Amino acid sequence: MRLTIIGCSGSFPGPDSPASCYLVEAEGFRLLIDLGSGALSSVQRYADLYEIDAVCLSHLHADHCLDVCDYSVARTFHPDGPKPRIPVYGPSQAAVRLGRALAADPAAQDGRPGGGPGHGITDAFSFATITPGVMEIGPLRVTAALMNHPVETFGFRLEHAGRSLAYSADTGQTGALVELARDAEVLLCEASFAPADDAAAAALPEGLHLTARQAGQHAARAGVGQLVLTHLVPWNDKNRTLEEAGQAFGGPLALASPGLGFVLD
Ligand SMILES: [Zn+2]
């Protein structure tokens, strides 16, 4: 299993990275985890757009899913003809919400403008609704668990050939992430908040995002082999994010960056 960071900018694309997107490959199967704003551009540096086998969306915030709309255009209107549908695994309402984002007709319910010409999101993708539990996606065993975020959001654990990788998606503090990531070799964990001091930390909203220190605490409690901090918001100081996570997690630690790869073989 190989993980490649495509985009790791939190909440909106940054100058050096698209929003959230991760490529996971195993046995030639290629899965995109999230496809946030700007990510479709960078995906093409690491994979042929038409050799992606499936997409898995953690939640429907724009910075995690919106480039699915552009990807539908790329698949539907290729000069050689429409590409075969591929599965998109996502929260409930993914097809409707992304369909509305794509369609010119705001009345469209399934992404297909009512009665008129045009194309819908389901021309390019077959949608499958994620529920908590285990899914088989190609050769990957994917466990989904609900995280602590204002909208329905799934963290994922991906396993292949005895190796394991966990992804927090967006979340506030939750024991569900600790359980999901238990003993994983790599935890890709969000670290969105960077409070200036303890008073600012105490005033942060709950159930939204983690600080780097909290990411480190979750990684330590889960006993992961390595922590990779992601969802790095452009206005934060990355060095400080790394330092604060290191105060709570004593194992190998890295900041996500586009192109960074991890081989779990
Ligand atoms: Zn979010």
C-alpha cells in the first residue's frame, strides 16, 4: 500500500497545496481519499486521471469534495467519449449535493437539470453511501467511523496485506479517532487550530477541529507508529504546528506536503 499526499491545505487551497486529497494505491488499484478544492489539478502529477478506480469522500465540506464536479466534466466530455463510471463513496446526500453544485439548474435534484440538456454528476460516477463499519474497496479494507465535526464526517482506516493507515478527516476531539487509529502504522491527522496561548486554546469551539497538540495526544493514545499532520491552514505557522504536536507525541512526526509519499509494504 502506498500513500501519496496530493493536497493537505486546510479549509481552502494554499499557495503551495490544494485542499484535501490523498492517493492510496495497492495492487494497481488507485483510490482518492477526498477531492477538495484545487486537487484535481495536482492529481494529474501523480496519476492518470482515467486510471483512478474510486473516490472516497470523508464529508461534504467544499475543501474535501468540490473537485468531484470538475472531475465529472473531465470524465464525461473526453474527446474519445465518456469514460466508464467509477464509484464515489461518500456521506448521505453526496450525489444530490455535488449534483446541485454541478448543475446550472438549481432545481436539479440529482445533478441532472430537470428536463433540459446537460449532464449530471451520475453520468460520471456511481454513488455509494458510507455507513460506519467496514467496506471492501478494491483490494483495500476500509473502516469508516464517525468523527466529531458539524456535518456527517467519516474518518477512515485503510488496511492491505497486514499494513494499516488511518485518516482523521476533519474532527474535534473524539475517542472514535483513537479507536479507529489504534496501532496504525501511519496516522494522517488534521491539525487545523493553532491558538496563540492557553487562553485562546480554551476559547476554541468544540466539535470542529484539532490543535496540533490534540492531534499528538490522539496519536499517542492510539499508539500509532508515525504521525503525519495535515489539513494545515495557510494562516498557521507550520513549524509551530510541528513543535506543538511533538510535545504530545514522542514518535516519528512529519508535516504533510504535496508529493510526500509513504510506502507500507
Ligand atoms: Zn470540514
